Amino acid sequence: MLRTKFLRIVFSLLCCSAALGQQNKPNFIVIMADDLGIGDLGIYGSSLINTPNLDRMAAEGIYFESFYASANVCTASRGGLLTGRYPVRLNLVSDVARPTNDIHLAESEITIAEALQEGGYATAIFGKWHLGSRIDWYPLRHGFDEFFGALHSNDMPEFRLYRDDAVIEDPVDQTTLTERYTAESLRFIEENQDSPFFLYIPHSFPHVPLFVSNEFEGKSQAGLYGDVVETIDWSVGVIIEKLKELELDDNTLVVFTSDNGPWFEGSSGQYRDRKGSSWDGGLRVPFIARWPSVIPAGSHSTEPAMNIDLLPTILDFADITPPDDRTIDGRSISGMLTAQQSSPHEFLYLFNRDRIAGVRMGQWKLVVESFYRGAVLVSFDNPDSYYAPNGLLFDLEKDPSETYSYTREYPDIAEKLRTHLIKGQQELNSTVLPNMWNR
């Protein structure tokens, strides 16, 4: 009898310990805007769009000035973020996912959601998936317990609203999409306040066409685009307030970013060009992270990082080992977030589709090709080219707008970046095309 009672007490203590361990695991919220420019937020210099909640989030945490999307268009960038792998490894680079093509995230890929789900996390996605436009490829097959949102961009046909695998609205009232994604997020947080969770909120906006509810219409000084961004800023604010209300604030990492640079509207700030290009305006995006008990308030970093770093970083904080049966290109940036450490990357590849268009290393960036939406406009890596046969080397500390090349002045640095470029071309089967403008 005493032995049985003792065993029951031990079992009870073990169960309580396990439950406490589950409760102590950190929560993760990743919020991603669609086609939002780095210059559209107050913290990055916007004067026409009011973003008090995102600005406060940066003041209470950290913001990065050299954070890159892993691609200059939607699908590939989202794949890179969720898997920690350069999108060229995922076969997501020939086009974006559409209802008319077969592009999708392979079921064999492991996402942040899948890794955390295996670790006991509740997982949800509320927003735009854009990693496969058929129900066979939808989020619940990639580690998400819940899905509320759309399978692709709002300018494509068959734009429908789903809850899990069921269509619940067709046509979609897009004027309230941001508010509805937010309402689902608040519900999910409340329902999972006693267990660890991962919440992914990839907004449908400010991708065109733009829509906004009556509550936010005409509020900004930047037209309809600005109204849409201010709605997203409101959403971030109410989500953080919910975390505070439920006393989850100190145990939750919240990240905000964008999938690529701005398209027809929006600001890429001081950076060159826009979405679809290989210049920084197409690839450099906002990145803000907040975790009051872990990230020192008022921090910022100029060190380069990329959205492929989110998977290893989140798994690092969750004490979960990343998959070791595949190449993970991202690195944990936990030290950058918590202790102002330098980037864990010696260099980063910057892509246009399957092609390495540039290499970033510290303050330096070597550009070898210029693109727009996949078309090679000019190659800077052709010995017969009269443009820049050895590539264009930019010092992004002196010249963040990529205006003047220093290839001639710093040939050793240019050659070092070219060595990385050649290695990447060989490993990733990515070559440079001849200059289409050669005469």
C-alpha cells in the first residue's frame, strides 16, 4: 500500500513537472506583411504613415537595419522563412505559386511549425499561405493545427477564404481581412495561454489590390496604401496588448517583417529599386523583434541577417534541435537579438529566382546581375562586358543606395566575394548568364 501511494506521488510530481516545463516554453509569433517597404514604418523614416505600435515594438525590443528577405517575390521568400533554407533548394524559384501551376512546398520539407508541433506546441497560420494553391498542399500538411486565410495572393483568380480545408467565403470581403486575421489570432492566443504556441500571421496586404475597412479609411497621409499599413500597425498593437493582458508578454517572442520590398506603391527608403529586383530595395526588409524578458529594450543592429535565420533561431530558443538530414542555410541569431553580437553569417547569397545576383559580407555587397521580375537586364560578371566585368562592389555603410562601385579600389575584397559567389554557383547549380545587352 505504501509503495503504491509513493509511486502515485512520484507520478504526480513528474506530471506536474512536465506540465510546468510545457508552460515555461516560450511562445512565438511571426507577423509578416506582404510587399511592405522598409521605408513605410516610422522607425525606418516614414513621415506620412503613422505606425506607433510598430515603432513602440522596436523601442521595447530591437530592429535590424540590414535584414534581408530570402527572395524578391512572395512564394520563395515564404518558403525560405519557414524552412531556414535558400528557396533554390526548395524548387520554389521558377514563379510564384498560382492556381494555374504546380509550384508548392514539398511535403518532405520541415517548417518551423512542424518542428515546434513535434515539440508539443500548438500551431496556427492566419493569413496568406502562398506555398501551394491546391488543398493537397495546404498548411495543415506542414505542421499547422489551424488555418484561416487564403491560399495565394489577392490579385489571383479563385481567391477564397478557408478555415482549415473548407472554403468559407467566396467571393471574399477583403475590406475586413486584416481585422479578421487579427480576431483569429486573439482567439488562438487566449485558447492556448496555458500551453506553448507558435502563431504565424502572414498578412494579405499591402499587396495589391488594396482594401481597408471604414474604420481605417482616410486615416493616413499616404492614401489607401497608408491606410492599409496603419491597419496592420493597429493589429500588431492589439496582439501585444492581448499578451500583456494574459501575462504572456515576458514569455513570448514577437517578430515583424515583410516578404520582400514594395511593389507599385510603398517606400524602399534609401535603398535602390523595388520588389522583383536584385538591388537592396527589392530584398532588404523591416525586421523588429520584441521579447521584454530576453531582448534589451532600445536595441538595434546593422549586422546582416535573413529570414532563413528564423527557423534556427526559434528552435534555438525552444531548445529543439534543427533537422540534421538536410542543409539549413540559416543560422541562429539569438545572440544578435539578446546581446548585440555580430552576424553568424560570413556571407549571404542574394537571389533572383534560381540565380545568385549578389553576395553580402559585412559592410560589402558584390552585385553581378541586375534583374526585373526574372528578366536579366545586365550582367556585371562577364569579362567581355564593358559595364563592370568584375562585378559592382558597394560599401553599404558609406553608400546604402548602391550608387558607386568600389571594385577598382578594393580588388581583394571583390575577389573574396567572387570566391563565395563561385562556390555558391557550384553548390546550388546557379550560373550567371551572359549580358543580354552586350553589343
